[in-house]
Amino acid sequence: MKTLKKVLKWTGIVIVALILILVITVACRQNMKYEAPYPDIQASADSSIIARGRYLAYGPGHCADCHGAPESRELMLKGQEVPLSGGMPFKLPIANIYVRNITPDMETGIGKRTDKEIARLLRYGVRPDGTAGLDFMPFHNVTDEDLTAIISFLRTQKPVKHKVPDHEIFALGKVVNAFLIKPVGPSGEVPKSIPRDTSVAYGQYLANSIANCAGCHTNRDMMTGAPIGELFAGGLKMESAIDPENYSIFTPNLTPDSTGRLFGWSQEQFIKRFRQGRLIPHSVMPWPSYSRMSDDELKALYKFLQTLKPVKNVVKPGVIANKE
Ligand code: HEC
Ligand code: HEC
């Protein structure tokens, strides 16, 4: 009996010690610093470069879909260019994330950030203080030319004073942050510029580096955001944009398989669908932004989607009740 008690006592001590070590490690790893180069990017005052940046921001890059203030959501959905003053919460199981104010306000926006700091965050996922940025934005492979355009445009906005709350990371989120969150950077050498034509290459660039179609049209682990299904094959359950408590929608399969949503769609139908904008009010797809894309860009996107590997994945269409 005595030895059993002793064993239990020591097991208890070991478990308590291990938990303490874990807690301390998690605490120490909350503000890990990372190294990344500063891209050689400088904002320009050239009006055609600024126009390209504005187009990317309010069009395929859909910055306003996240960075628009919640109060201006109605106007954004009607297609207006709303201020990018931030504040929208992402309520995740591990944290409440608040999208930042990216107008040039000195105290509450990005007024104090240098061009190179903004470029490093967008390309390498490292914040100005060296900590890892959260991977909400897919712009790691944006060309120097387009990154310059985006930052040039950001500098021309009217500053809006709007203090956004700090992110709230829950206990489990801190564990995820300690061990799983690392800066995400480009997948290879980033080109200086890319021809803007109707080619598959440009379509792939738009889909992957600017518009982030696979961000939603891929099934993911909601804890880490890591894909658990094939890219573009859909099946991610997304909360309704207008009644998240009660309704959700699964993202359709965009691969050219007979189970895919685009099966049998002509290029003309695809373009027409984007011109129609949001048809399902519950949909979280940034239709208002994407509907600004030119015919040529939509042609390129369509062509690129046709080159994907067909993946069999039957996705339940329409709006579904969360209780189902
Ligand atoms: C899917 C939502 C989403 C989209 C779309 C998006 N952002 Fe963000 N953005 C975020 C979140 C969330 C953060 C906070 C990230 C963090 O704290 O690590 C952020 C942070 C930033 C920051 C850092 C702000 C600061 O205070 O340093 C910049 C700059 C930025 N975004 C620019 C852009 C631009 C430009 C676009 C469009 C081309 C864009 N974002 C599109 C969600 C988004
Ligand atoms: C923020 C999430 C999100 C992003 C980003 C996104 N989608 Fe979607 N998409 C959805 C959801 C949800 C639906 C289903 C509801 C609907 O049809 O609007 C959908 C539906 C679609 C449909 C079917 C429309 C129909 O009428 O049947 C197509 C085509 C489509 N998306 C293409 C794309 C392309 C191409 C991109 C990138 C340019 C993209 N999506 C980016 C969430 C997203």
C-alpha cells in the first residue's frame, strides 16, 4: 500500500510539473520574434499606379470585405467604396480577432508604419514588432508592382480615427499561438510584375495571390486554418453573413469535376454570374468586390479554374440551418 501511495504521489508531482512546464513554455512563446527581409517597396504618387492599387483593394483583393467598418457593411454590399477603418470581429473557437484600421490615421491606423513594414507584413507575414501575423491575407506572392500599387493607394486614403480593440486570444488559442502560428511567406521567388492578359497564368495569380478563392473554397480545420480537403474542392461550412447563429452555407466545389458547381458552365455564364453579384443574402462570398473585375480578368480566372485537377466532392447546395 505504502509503495502504491508513493507511486501515486510521484506521478501527481510529475504531472503537475509537466503542466507547469507547458504553461511556462506557452507563456514564453506568446511573443516569439521572427526575421524576414524588408521588400524594396516604396509608395508612389503616380496616379495610374494609385488607380491600380485602388482597383485591387476594392476589386479582386476585397480589402473592404474585411477592413470595412461593420457600420458601413450595408453600403459596402451595395457596391460603395467604404473607408477601410476596421473593427470587424472574427469570432473563432480560439480567439476573437479584430480586423485592423488600415487608413493612414497616425494613432489608430497605419500612419506610423513605413512602406517597407507594410510590405513585409503582407509578403512575409511578419509584423513591425517581429511577431507572426495571423494568416488571414493571401498576398504573399503579390508582385512588387502590385504591392507598390496597393501601398501607394493605402497612403492616399482619408485618415479615419477609429480605435480597434486588441485581439482576444483564449487559453487554447495561446497554445495554438505558441506552437502552430508561424509567419507565412511566399511560395517561391516573387516576380517583379506579371502580364495582365486572359492567360491561365494571370488567372492563377488572381485566384491564388489576390482573390484567395481557395481560402473559402477548400475544407479546413477551423482550429488552425490548415486544409483538410483538396484545394478548390469546396465543402467548408461557413456561417451566414446575415444570421450566423442560425444558418450556414457550404462552399461549392470549383474543380472541373461532374460534382463541381461550374460543371457545364460556359465562359459567358461565368462572367455573367460575377456581374450579377450577391444573389444569396446569406453568402459570405465577396461578390460586390469581385463583380468589379474586368471581363478579361474573369476570362483568365475561368480558364485557370478549368485547368484544376477534377476532384469528386459532393457539396450540399443552398442555405442550411445550423441545427440540422
Ligand atoms: C479575410 C479578411 C481580410 C482581408 C480580405 C484583408 N485583410 Fe488585412 N487584415 C486582416 C486581419 C485579421 C488583420 C490582423 C492580422 C494580425 O493581427 O496579424 C489584418 C491586418 C492588416 C494590416 C496590418 C495593419 C497594422 O495595424 O499593421 C494591413 C496593412 C492590411 N491588413 C492590409 C490589407 C489590404 C491592403 C487588403 C486588401 C488588398 C487586406 N488587408 C485584406 C484581415 C483581412
Ligand atoms: C469569403 C469566402 C469566399 C471567397 C473568398 C470566395 N468564395 Fe465563392 N462562394 C462562397 C460561398 C459561401 C458560396 C455559396 C453561396 C453563393 O453562391 O454565393 C460561393 C459560391 C461560389 C460560386 C457559385 C455561384 C453560384 O451561383 O452557383 C462560384 C462560381 C464561386 N463561388 C467562385 C469563386 C471564385 C472564382 C472565387 C475567387 C475569385 C471565390 N469564389 C471566392 C464563398 C467564397
